[in-house]
Amino acid sequence: MVTAREAREAAAAAMDASKYVRYTPEQVEALERLYYECPKPSSLRRQQLVRECAVLANVDPKQIKVWFQNRRCREKQRKESGRLQSLNRKLTAMNKLLMEENDRLQKQVSHLVYQNGYYRQQTHSAGLATTDTSCESVVTSGQQNVVVVVPPPPRDASPAGLMSIAEETLTEFLSKATGTAVEWVQMPGMKPGPDSIGIIAISHGCAGVAARACGLVGMEPAKVAEILKDRPLWLRDCRSMEVVNVLPAGSNGTIELLYMQLYAPTTLAPARDFWLMRYTSILDDGSLVVCERSLSSKQGGPSMPLVQPFVRGEMLPSGFLIRPSDGGGSVIHIVDHLDLEPWSVPEVVRPLYESSAMVAQKMSMAALRYLRQVAHEDTHSVITGWGRQPAALRALSQKLTRGLNETLGGLADDGWSVIESDGVDDVCISVNSSPSKVMSCTATFSDGLPMVSTGVLCAKASMLLQDVSPPSLLRFLREHRSQWADSSLDAFFASALKPNFSNLPMSRLGGFSGQVILPLAHTSDPEEFLEVIKIGNASNYQDTLMHRDLFLLQMYNGIDENTMGTCSELIFAPIDASFGDDSPLLPSGFRIIPMESPLDTSSPNCTLDLASTLEVGTPGSRIPGHSRSSSKAVMTIAFQFAFESHLQDSVAAMARQYMRSIISSVQRIALALSSSHLVPHGSSRLLPPVTPEAATLSRWIVQSYRFHFGAELIKAADASSGESALKALWQHTSAILCCSLKAMPVLTFANQSGLDMLETTLAALREITMDKVLDYDQGRKSLLCADLMASVAEQGYACVEGGTCASSMGRPASYGKAVAWKVLDDGGAGAAHCVCFAFMDWSFV
């Protein structure tokens, strides 16, 4: 008797037999070839090839269609399976790393409990002890003790002495990386997870400043060590690192003697240098370790004379522990432990040299971030703005940063010499006429004749800011260049390079008088952006012929109030026609460094407030400057100008006057933005200028939304006037965008959330079209945009249930729901004005 289960199985088998056929090997080979030639299921080309294929002539076309569907499903399953396996390996490795970190924390707790008990016992014993020594007696056993004196290992410049120092350094480094030699505290705001940069900790109560980072990187240990040992590659503050001597040590080990110089971040303190010993070896478990420490009279070993004007810093045992991961890649432990000699700097910038959080951001996290970026580029084909590779963009951003650091340092080794000040203010003028600097400024006229500058002049100054948020100030300087810069003077100084912009995409750049921001891409730092600035500076026909428009390559970082960072920077340089990777750059810009970081717990007077690190809230609900505002910050300004020798005096006077004008403008802006004068409670961001056009558009947007959907976009009380409607729309949590009613819709308005999602500004908004924003899938952009616009044109509104869009940087952002509606004049009684989009519950992927 056949059971019901057997009957169901027989029916299913019969259905499968009727649905699928058995293919010969030749037919399978032909189908596979057609699948890879035409992967799209609705491809007419595929249908034509199927009809022309003699091997498939006797197969039912429906069966072939089913085969392609199954093949596509298997391909998706294979990709998803690979992705899940990769994620599982990553989570397994991260779990193992967290378990090791948990064991280390348990050892640290046990060590602290033991210390606490020991100190209590010592305190109790001290209270009972007496100082009577009149009855002292010494009891001897009569036996003569034999003391064997073991000579200490040599600590000199010999190979044996260096090996002794190296082994001691290795032991101390491992006790910091995996042990309890330093009391590590998790850096506030850093949450470990599969998508985080890693586990970041800073020292608490130890000598000097120290940071520790642990993370996973998809690279082999040997390549990781090669990158980390090349410090100038990823540490932008590293001016130079020279390998003085290399000695073999043990099996596959080396000892290197290094001399390293670091730039000073401001003009108020001298640069640092280090005389180091680096020991590279392989441990018994196969881990690769690279440890370093300073050599001085305390440790022995060879000495290095002091170099002026550097201040000799000390690196305590530090380094990298690199272990191969079971799922591929490497597990990395990084320790940076420094003594930056804070006594040698003015008191106003001393917190900068006593901050473990600063070391973590600039060194430990920078190393991990660079490794992860390189690993991602090795496994993914990434093309960023204007067809440039990420490595090329990193080189440009590093050239900008290093150029500004070199200008601020003004070292004689780089060819700089100071011109005597007029004594009126603290503006420092220096000149560089070295051949290397002059050749870097060599340019060509548009007619092909070379033009060589005979020197570069730099004007720089530092100023103290109080009660102002560095991100807010830098954001204002970036978005409102006309408030502090003289475009005609910028063009005059930039004309020494004689840029010819015929090779730039003029179709995108032309037709605008003022400032246009053209985003390029992110760099390896998620807070760092590159962009090209077009400044229309011609006031008459002759100026147009002489200067045309001024183009700047600009990099900025640290403008987000709700993310942590060490500083806020705005660096720019005129670019020439080629805009190549080796283009000459004269960087100028601003650097604002807060002197009272809320992230640092290395100070013994700092209380660890865990509740503050777990605060939950939306970015829009926070008061500006609450997360990164500081009562004191040091702003450093530096500008470079190319000149010819006979104009040095006049250019110096003009540059000094220009710098004073910039300082005056910055002070005026900082006063307006200061936390005591600027933003009332409850206001999340600076509002744009309330013009009659903006107020009218805001009122139409709100009224049209009510007309189409029968609901309120904002509170009824906020819609009473155009100005209140603009304020409510600007602070709305959804990303609200307006675009024109054209075949290629161009964005015309966005609220603050929309600008954040697009990663752009109001000034650069008109350079973005909706087809570049809608849907992150490259193959569906224009289709989805056309469908939405057609639906809005037909019925007045449209809805999309979830999806992915792209920012101007190409960064994917997901949203829970998107609605679009036609904005009508007078809220429904007039003609169509534009189309408005609202992306709800969006977040970056």
C-alpha cells in the first residue's frame, strides 16, 4: 500500500521530470557559453544565438528559459554563499580576537585586585610597625653562602649588546600588546564589530602617551609588515625615516638602526625626531613581530647627536604583532608608546603632546585604516571621481598634507629662510629659493613657452580660538570662501603657475560666476574628502583673457560635529591643465586643533564616564559643537605664493597684508559662530540665508505635499509662514531634495539631511542630477529615474518602498521609503514648479 508521503514524493518527481530535461554535454557547453555571453535574461541577442545554435535545435525554448533561470539562481546562490562564508570567517576571527581581549582584561582585573590587596596590607602593616631598633639581632647559620655573580649582558653598540636590547624590547612590547604592562582603556566612541576599524584603546595613568589597536586585515603578514615598516607611506606627520644600519639577528631576524623625523602640527612648537632601534623576528607560533624603541644613554647602544631645531623624543617599547588568521588575512596588534617631551612646548599647546587619543588617531588608527583600504583595493576594482584610482587620490591628499606640514615647519633643510618681521604682529614670512622647490613650481604658458618661478614665499600665523566649534568654523570657511578670501589676489598669485584648463571637463564647469564645488572622492580616511573648486574671478574681458577661472584642488576633513577626530583641516592648491598625479602643488590652508579633547582619558585627573560613551541620539538632536566643540583651539594658517626674484619685497608686503586680512576675517567669523553667541538650544544646524525665494519654495513644498497625500509634512504651526516652513524643512530628519522638471533633472534645493546624504553643499548642488542619485545599481539608474518622473508627471506623486541611492562621492546610502511629488505654485492652484523627493530613514551602507 502506498502511503500519502510516497504519493507526494512520486508526484513531485513526476512534475520535476516534466519540467526539466536531460541535456547532453554538448548542449550544456553551449548553454554555458550563451549564459556568459548574454547574462541578461531578456536579451534579444541571447534568443538569436539560441535559434542559431544547431545543438539546441531540438530543445523546447521554454526548457531553455527554465535552464537559464536555474543557472542564474545557482550563480546568485554561489555569490551569496561566498559572501556569507567570508563574513563568517571574519566574524570567527573577530570573535577569537574579542575572546583574547577578554582574557587580557580578566588578567588586568586580577592584577589590579592583587595590587589593591597588597596596598591595603602594606597600609595596615605600616600602622602596626614600630621604629624600635635597640633589640636588633642578626642570626646566622654558620654556613658560608656562596654567591654566584652573573655578569649582565652587554649593552653597547656591539651586535651582542644590540641583541640584548632587542630581546628586552621584544619582551616589554609583548607585555603591552597582549599583557597587562599598561592599563588600557577603550577609546570612547569606538565600538568593536565586523565593520569597525578594530579595538582601539588608550593608556591610563602610565608614563608618556600610548595607544593600542587590534584589528583584522585581509593581507598576508609579510605584506602587512612591509607596509607598516614604511612609516612615511601611511603616517603623514612623518617627514623622513632613514635606515642607518642593518644587522642580522638570530634566525630570519634583523636589527635596524633608524633616524626618524616628525613634522610639528603648529608653528608654536618645534618638530620631533627619534633615534630608534627596530627588531624584526618570527615567534615560535609563527607570528611576525616588529618592535621598536629609542636608544639613549639609559639603554646603551650607539648614540646619535642632536639635530637642530628638532627636539629629541623618546619611543618606549612599541611595535606591531602580526599573526596569520585562520580565515585568511592577518590579525594585527599595534602599540604606539611615546614621550613627546611636553615640557618643551608652550603651555597652550601642551595638551596636544599629552594626549593618548591624539596618538591613537594619528598613528595607530591611521595604520589600520591604511591597511584596510589597501586590502580592499587589492580585492575590488575601485574607480573614483574623474576616473582616478584610489592610490592616485591618496597620493594627492598626502601631497597636500605634506606640503602644508613642510610650510608650517619652515626648516632650513628644506630651503626656507625667515624674512625679518615688521614687529606689528605674529605673521611670519619665509622664502624658499632652493632648486627643488623652484623646479616643483615650473609651469608652462598656454603657448608652450616655459615659465620658471625663482622662489616661493610663505606667510603663516597661529591664533588661539575660544568658545567655537572647529568643525563649524571650518565648514563655514569652506562653504563661504568669499567671506575671507580675495579671489582677485588668489588669481594673481596663482598666475605664476599659468594654469591652462583646456583639458578639464568644461561642459561641467562652465557658465557659473562664483564658487562651484566639484566632489572627487573619499580618501582612506572616512572623514576626508577631495574636491575641485572653480572660482570665477574675472571682473572684465581683459581679466577673462589673462586669468580665466581659478581652479583649486581642495581637501578637507573634520567637519562632522558627531564624529571624533584630532583636527579640522582645509587645504587647497591651484592646479594646472593636466591635473596629473605629478602636478606641481603649492598647498595653503587652515588647521584647527582642539586643545581640550573630550576623548582623552590619559590624564590622571580625567574620570572615566562610561554613561557618556553610551549616549544614544540622532545627529540632528545634538547641539552643534557638543561632540567636538572645545573651549580652546589653536588655528594655524599658512599661504604659499610663487614669485620672481625682482618682486620679492612687494610680494612679501602683499602677502603680509593678505594674511592680516584673513586673520581679521576669521576672528570675525569665529566670534559670530562662538557657542555663546551663535546657536540657540534646539537648533541643529546653521540655516541657509532666508531669501524670499527660499521661503516661497518651502511654503509650496509643504502645501503641495498636503495637496497630494492629504497629510502634513511638518507641524501645522511651522507652516504658518515661509520662514518657519524653511526652518522646519531644513531640520527635517528625512532627506528632502528638489529637482527641475527637465529631461535631465538637476537638483535645485536640499535640506541639511539631504546635503548629508549627498555629501555635498548647497553651492555644488546644481552639479548633481537625479539619475546619479537614484538607485545604486548602475544598470537601473536612468530607468528608475525615468519611471519615477513619468509617474509623478502622470498622477502628481510616486512612492518607492525602500532601496539604495548614491551620494555625490559614489557612497551607497539605503532608505526605508521614498516619496516624490510635484511642487505646484500656490500649493495646487498654479503650474508645476519642480519635483520634490523625501528619503526616509536613510543611512550609509
